[in-house]
Amino acid sequence: MLGSVGSPPQPTIVRRAPAASRMKKLALLLLTAAASLAAGDKPAWFADPTLQARLGFDTNPLGAGGSTIAVLGAEDTLTASAGLGFALVAPTDSARGTAARFTYAVDTFRFDRWSEENYTTHRFGATGQIRLSAWKLSADASSLYIDGSRDTYLSLANANANATTLWRERREQWQHRAKVAAQRDLGAYVLRFNGSLLAYDYLTHVTAGHVGFADRRDLLAGADFGWKPSGNALVFAGVRAGWQSQDQVPLPNCAFDYSSRYTRLVAGWEGKLGSATTLAVSAGPDFRHFDGDVDTRVFAGRDRTSLWFEASATTKLTSTLTLTGKATRWVWLSSTGKSAYIDFSVDSALAWNVTPATALRLTAKAHESDYFPTVRQDWESFAGFGATYKVNAALTLSADLLIHRGWNELTALPDRAFSRTVASVGATYKF
């Protein structure tokens, strides 16, 4: 047990809002259909029915530290989760290059000593592609519904922002993501257009003295022109135009939004380096104009320029050892509605296939949130170890250990740091 409290604090409003009955009925219907289909011969359009379960132990489920432990609590707890997922696959047409896949997964998470943190996720996904003459069109979309509590906790200045993110992702909400692309090959050159959508729709209560969440959206469209110096690489340049919107939270000192319009100039490279490494990198300046109702007392000027980039790499060190990595930096909007921030993260994973049945993995991630106009900088780090053992073609066992830390960069509020350890074991069964 961590901290000085003997039991979790009482909930702030009610234990739990009524669940979304329509979503539960849909989940039950889909689960029943998946179970019945998986029990017998599966038709060609039904794929990958998978059942999984996990038991674990979380030393600090709210990510509380210092003096916030006495308010929010930091009692350790046993955890449990179970879920089922499957895919529906449309018939392919090789002549037109068409393919489509629809996925659904439901997972429920339970906390032994923190029942107000219990939640269930419903994930819907769709991918597809088609060729129209010389153009290749593709789309990837997903929606996540979190059936969790609508209540939030006390708004505390000395609570780490990354800890807030930890339990925010268990609250009731919708998250939507979508990407579309159109590409045409012109010999050694490539022309492509792309667009993306990211939207958060929070369904939590808004109560004075407690954290309130602001809906956020990012809409982006762009075009690239590239050149293939070889068959394994593409060099390209392009432009992106985007819009971010942030709703206001109806609480004192929150009557602001940092909605903005932005333009990015992008240069990039993607392809293979040798026979074992694949690399993709895009970067450029982000020119942004904040046209929302900003707090002019602390936000001087409405124009900001920053560096934006995203990069990913995979390299096969040996026939059994693979290293992957990813890094991103971009401007995003605070979920509390009071500011914007530069979001920077870098993570890596090392996977070792010890035997055909046994695999080990090491993971590491660093994440920074640099807020403005609020003078606040938060860091969090993750270090993980995992192992899987394939019992047979259907059953896989796994064990994971995660060390999660939140770092404090504000000397005036030294209690904002926290530490958390999560250990779990699980099983996955593919029908």
C-alpha cells in the first residue's frame, strides 16, 4: 500500500452513472454471434475471433504522489480484464485492388479496491482500399467508446498532469480517428493527397471544484510530391493545412479556448536502409494562428511557430532480434480547456524470439507535455518487460511488468511527481 491513507476516498458525486444500455445490448449481440460462429466452422467473411483475460496488480491506479495521496488516495489494487474481438472481411477483388476489413473488440476492466475506476471499452475499426484507374485510394477509421464513470476528481494544482491523463482515459467518452489517402504513381515520381481526423467527445459531469474536460478536434488535409531515387526509397515534400478546436469548460477561470488554424511545410524520406532497416521520417515548421478566445493577459500575440515531426523505424538486428522505435512532436490542446501544449514522445521496443514458442520484449517510452501559455512542463516515463509463451496454435500465455513514473518540473509544487508499478499475467485464445 502506498501513502498514508487506509482506504480510497469516497466518490465525488455518485458511484457510477447509468451505463449506456444500447452499447451493452450491441456488445452482447456481437459477442453471442462471435461465440456461436467460433464454436463451429467459420465462414470466409468471419476472421480472428479472439478471447483474452488478464489478472494484475497496480500499486498506484490514480498516479497520485506527494500530498495528493491524502486527497485522491494511492492504495494498491488487484486488477482484472477480459475481452473478445473479431473481424469481418469483405470479399476482395484483385482486378480492382479492393479490400475491406471491419473489426470490433470489447474489453472490460475491473479494480478490486477502486470500483469507481471500472470501465469497459468498445473498439470499432474499418480499413479499405480500392484502385480507380491510376489512383490507389485507402482509408483507415476507428471509434472508441469508453463506458466508464462520468465523475471526475478534485482539481488540485499539485496533481501531475500526466496522472490526470491516466485516469481520464477511464472516463465515459467517445474517441474518433480517421485517415484517408489517394496516391498516383508517375514513373519515378509520386503524387498523393491525404487527410486525417482526431476527435474527443467527453461525456463527464462538469462540477465546480472538480476537473472538467473539454472536447477537442483536429482536422488535417495535405498533399505531397515525391521522387523515387531507387526502388526502395521515396523523397518527398508537401504542405498540410489544419484546424484544431477546443471547447470551453463552464467553470470559473476556464472561459478560454485555444482553437487554431495551422499550416505545415513538410519534407520527408521513407523506405529501406539496406536489407534489414525500414525508416520513415517527416518534419517541418508548424505556422499556427490561434483564433479562439485566448487569455490575452498571459498570451501575447496569436501567432506561434514550432517544429513538427514524426518518425518511425524498424530494424532486424538478427534473425530473432527486432528493434522498433517511434518519435513525434506536435501541438495539441489541453483536455482541461485552459491551454495548448507541445506534445513530444519517443518510444522503443526490443523483441527477441528466443524459440518458436517463446518471445521476450523490452519497452521504453518518454513523454513530455510542455504547456503554454501556462508555464508547466510534465514528463512521464515507462519501462516495461514482457514475455509470451505459445502453448499451441490457439493458446498463448503472457506476463508483463510496467514501471511508470511522473516527473515534476515545477519547484514550487514538489508533490506533483508519482511512481507506479503494474504487474500482470494473461492468456489469449484464438478460435
